[in-house]
Amino acid sequence: MNEHDSERISGLLEADGMVPAASEEEADVIVLNTCCIRENADNRLYGALGNLKTLKSERPELQIAVGGCLAQKDRELIQKRAKHVDVVFGTHNVQNAVKLLKKSQNEGPVIEILEEIVEGDYEAFPSALPIRREVDHRAWMTIQIGCDNTCTYCIVPSVRGPELSRPFGQLLDEAKNFALQGVTEITLLGQNVNSYGRDLTKNLKRNNLSDFDIYQAGSLWANDENRRIKPLFGDLLKSIGSIEGIQRVRFISPHPKDLTLEIVDAMSTTGSVCEHLHLPLQSGSDSILSAMHRGYTGERFLTKVQQARSEIQDLSVTTDLIVGFPGETEDDFEDTLEVVAEASFDSAYTFIFSQRPGTAAAEMDSKFIDHDVAVRRYETLRHLVNRSALLKHKERIGRMEEVLVEGKSKKGTDLITARTRQNKVLHLESHAELKSGTYAQVEVTDATYNYLVGELREVIAVPTHRKRIPVMAEQSA
């Protein structure tokens, strides 16, 4: 989501007449778009700002802006610690970035932090802004911002606000426009994508719907005789997945408690929706899950995974895991190992608990786990996850995979990186015809725990991209 926000900020700057700079030394404007999920992000921001201080002193006309979640959280503290910062803006006013930069040229340092997006202000959604995509064949779409959950370790609700869904029709229009540009893969973004639309249906649950109401919530819900308050994510998957030209639909991240059979059905019956489900477990201990306010048990999580795998053929399941949460005992950790082993994940992002000021878990200091203990648990869990991933990947050796070429591999100049429908990275020997955005059939010849190796068998489709020019309309005062 932060990368998508950065694309939109770049699009705004280009629409205002700027062009990308090759280096910080050549730039007239430098924007640091921040995240604050983990403590390391704070350190990286202030380290980067410290490095830019010399550049700013040599070139006072250089403008430095800080946006994103850390800006929303730290606010005036950023300019207090780094007086050379010109603009600080938060997560709810990305659309004002250019205006604030111009204001700072005339008035000096500017801070603008909005507490939340006003309902109905859809221009405040990143996806409503001009865009400069780094990749032509792939696009991200923000379908929802904010989060209504109260996970005790997570700062997202404080910096992104409550859940707010974009209109259903607006999303379909944007996806169709992407398809016309040659985009073939769309990833739907949200803090909790599978609760998308619940707020829309709550506002529209009445007998007589106008055309605008149908645009807001979609015709599938509007035409249902038993209209009720419910998420619309299943409807959205089916509708975007049926757009001509869109070959792959992905999404991140769903919440396990909101993964319904309706969503699983949409995934299994919509051919363009990829067979990959990233479902954050976080812990396998029921007591820790309760302390985290996750809203499910380890057993319930496993039931959801089993239901999804039984309905969606060749589904890969990945997850997020936290070790060392305050109060986690050895028995709690053993419970996590058991659930992870039974779930047999294809891969996992594994983290040691990070104290985030402003979260409920940060106040549980009397229950903090010794760092050495947390590191030991982390390594044990990582080995278990890697072993499961290796077994999953070895099972794919000898299979034919449809891959989407991403470009030159970071592992070597003679390799190309591609991605399977299950979101697995695959490396193969370089071929002149395999440009970024190409679809191909590849035979898997080898595997490690974090990638596959394959040989080209057939090119299925080559990319067709159209020139995109960011445009930003002038707004009257």
C-alpha cells in the first residue's frame, strides 16, 4: 500500500510538470513516504533525514517532504528533530502534496495532518490520483483504507483511521481503464480487504435504490432480493475478474475472521483470481490470539485454511507470524509450532514482536519477553516454515507453470525472474523474447524454500502497453 501511495505521489508531481531525478543530488524535491509498522522504520527515517541535512545546507532551494504513516504519527516531532524538512503530510491528504510544497516555498515549513478522510471525499483515496507506475503490466488498486479492528500490536488504525470503502462502480471503471492500457494483473489493496463494502451496504440498506446507490455498492448486491449489511469483496472479485484483458487478480491482505465461504467461492469460480491466499495467523496460541484481539482461535484458523484448500484447486497459502508477543510462554510458542506445522504454509513473513508506541501491546511492558528468548523462538519457527516451504516447492518439480515475467533477476544477469499464479518466484535462463509482462509456460526443474527454477517451454502472450500521461485537473479556489 505504501508503494502504491508513492506511485500516486510521483504521479502528482509529474502532473504538475516535474520529471523523475536520477539521484538525490540532482533532485529539486525529495519525498520520503514512510511506514511505521515496525520500529526500524523510525530509525531509517531519521537516519535518512540526517543524511539529507548536508545536501539541504548546500542547496537551500531543495525541498524535502515527509509523508505516510510516520508523518501521521510523529507530526511536529519530525520538523523538531529535522528542522530542514519543508513539508510534513499524513495518510489522509496525499492529494495535497503538490499544494503543500508550493505553500512551503512561500511561507516556510508546513505541517498538514488530517485526522481522517471525510466520508465521500473519494479524491483523498490514493487510487483517485494521477499515477506513475513503475511496471506497465501490473497495477495496484486501493479498494479500502483504514481498519476497524483493534489488534493490540498494530498502529494502523491510529494512522490510517476507520475503514472506508471506495464506490464499487468507481473500482470497476478504474480496472477497465487499466485493462485498456495493457495492464493484465491487478492487486487489490486494503488493510482488511475482505471487509470491503460493509460500510457501503450499511449506508444503503433500503428498499428503493437509486442509480447512484447501485454505483456505490454494485449491481450484484443491489439486485439481491435479500439485501443485507455485508462485505462486498466476493462480488468485487467476480466483477473485476470478468473484465476482458485482466488475466490475474490478487489481493492483500484479508483478515482470517472475515474470510467467508462467499469469498472462497468467488476465488474458486473466477478464473482470473489467482490461487494464492495470504492469511495472517500471527500466533497459534489461543491465549495470545485473545491478547492480540484477533477474533479467532488456532482451530478456527485451520478450519478456514482447510475450507479454502478444499474449494480452490492448487491453492498456495502464506501468512504472517509474530513471536515474543508480551506474555508468550513456551507452551504458547509450542501451540504456534503445532498450528504452523498443520497449516503447512507455502511461505511466511516471520517477525519478532516490536513495541510500537500508541498501541495497547506497548503498555504490556511487565510481560515483555527476553530478547534472546524471542530470537531463539524466531529461529525455530523460521526453520519450520522454511522446511514446509521447501516441501511445497519440491512437489512442483516437473510441473508446467504459467508465469508472468517480471524482468531481470537479482540473482544474476543471465537469469529472468517470473511469478506463478500461486505468487511463487521462479527464475529461468534469459531469453530475448521474454520481456517484462510476457506470459509463458515454464517447466519447473528445481526448487529452494523461497523460489523455483524452470525452463521456458512456450510463450503464451506478449505485453501490449499504451503510453500513460499523468494528468491533474486544476481546482478552483
